[in-house]
Amino acid sequence: MSDTVANSPGISVVVPVFDEVESLEELYQGITTACSHLGRGHEIVFINDGSRDGSDRKLDELAARDSRVQVIHFRRNFGKSPALAAAFERVRGEVVLTLDADLQDDPAMIPDFVERIDAGADLVSGWKKRRHDPIGKTLPSKVFNFIVRKLSGIPLKDFNCGFKAYRIECIRELSVYGGFHRFLPVLAGSKGFRIEQLVVNHRPRKHGVSKFGVKRFFDGILDLLTVLLVTKYRTRPLHFFGVPGMLLSGAGVGLLIYLSVLWFLGQSIGTRPLLTLGVLLTIMGLQFVCFGLLGELLVRTTVAPREIYSIREHDHANVAASRPVAARKSAPAAVAHDPETVTSEDEPRPDPAAETRQDIPIVGPEDVRPKSSL
């Protein structure tokens, strides 16, 4: 392999590792074999997420044997989202793939994911249609995926699948922290990236034990609420807090009006519980509205313009050609960088592989419809 290809890999494979020493050699061989069939350079980025079973020594051995292997060692176990964030900052490939280290994701499917990206997708998410896991793991996952589908508007079947492929432009615009690794398709969909899903070959676990627990299900629900807030309401917090605020205040004012009518009719209202409830609801509603207004002030001062849009293409030639000749002659050289001339194409890219995968739903920006507030 030439130095040029080695220094500029076309494919980056990201693998978070936590106590999977027995799987690493077979996983490395599988990834290397799959990537060699693509005819382009590749790199493998392993993130040792505080392993205590000797995974760190095995990963260092792989890096010593193969210059295409990078290893990132965390000081302790930080979780999957920080592991992916650390790797995404360092990847160099035009296509980035992620998969788990437990051998349940089949590396032989890497070319299938790359083919979808080459055909026009920005993110391809795996779907473990036939899972080899106990019901204690599959049932909560189905419930979780159903909730995410309904609330986010992204019709993927399996958000939890770690086997995904991304275009590098998509990676650069995603912020991964907390438990957001489960919701990268939701974050990408909110920016208008084109999302597809691919049925993957899910295999039984050979070594080690599953890290899944009941706590992860509830953590995922809380993270989902956070994702909905930062994707749909980050730049309009008053819409998030204002709706419940208006409903509460409306109910409180309605009760107070009703009690006022009774008071004018001569009835005593000073000891009625409805008076306390009406005042309480009115005050709570006003507080929600105030929270929304404070949020609007924070958005005004903290959110950068690049965080509220995503540019797929900027055609300098077309912008220059559309201007009058006199304007082009008199305009200074720097006018090509005027932000007012930025254009963005909304039409989807042609998809030459569409006929071979009509059974796979495609999610485009038009499919991400706003839902009602929680």
C-alpha cells in the first residue's frame, strides 16, 4: 500500500471497546478482509473505554502490527457516546462506519454500507431484523424504538443498532455526548441529511457478557426528551415552554373568572379550594412563559448561525453567473464570500441503486415532520 493511500484513507471504521479482549483478533481480521475488497485505503480506530480485561494490551499489539490501526485509551469507562465523539474528531476517511466489538455485527457487510453511501445516502443505519438476543433485551428495545419513531418522526426500525455508516460531512455536524449515540439518526434527520436503513446479519454473542441493563432503557427515554428539545426547540424555547404555560394559565384564569361570577352573585369564595387552584395554575403558567422568554434571550446570545442550518452544496459559479455584468465588474474580489449569496439545493441526489433496494425505506428531509409538543 502506498504512503498516499495510507495517509488518506477512504474508509474509517470506528469500534468502541469495553472488556472484549477475546473478540478483538477475529474482529480485526474481519474488518481488514471486508475493507480490502473495497479497493480503497482504510483505517481502524479502536477506543478502549476503560477496559480491565487486557483489551488495552491486545489493541496496542494490533496497532504495532498494522499502521492502519489507531488506538485511543480512555482513563476510565466514560460510555459509548464519549468514545464515538473522541473517534469522530480523529477520523480521516470520507466514509465512517461504526460497529460494536462483540462480534454480533458482521464486518462482512461493510461493503454494503459503503455502497449505500456512494449511492447518495448521508447516513445508513443497520436494522437487526432477526436478533439473537434474549427477550429481556429485545422486548425493551422494541418498545424503545417504537417510542423514538413516534416522537421523532424518523421511521427507522432500529435506533439501537451500533452498525452504521456516515458520510464525513454528516459526522462533522453531529454533536455526540451523554447518551446521544442512540439518536444520531434523529440528529442527522433534523439537519436534513438523507437517512436509509439496511438489514444486517446479527450474530449470537461468542465471548463476554452483554452490557445491557434495565437502567439503559430509562436512560434512553430521558436522553430522547433531551434530543427532542435540542433538535426541535433549541432555537425557539418559548414554543416549548409557552404552550404548557398558556394551557396552565388559561385553566387558572378560567377558574378565577368562574369564581368571580359566583362572588358577584353573593356567594363566598374565600374558603373554596378552587380559588387556591386557580391562583396556583395562573402563577405556574406565567413561570413557564418566563422560562421560555429567558431561553429566547440565551438563544439570542449563545447559538451560532451555523448551528441552525446545514448546507449541502454551495455553487460559486452559478452565483457569479446570475449577477449582472456591471455588478460583477464593480464588485470587489471578496464578494464571492458574501453570506447572502450562499445557496442550497433542496432536490434529492439521484440514487442509481434505488431499484435494488425498494424494500428499504428512505428517510428524507420531507419525512421529518414536526410533532406536537410533549
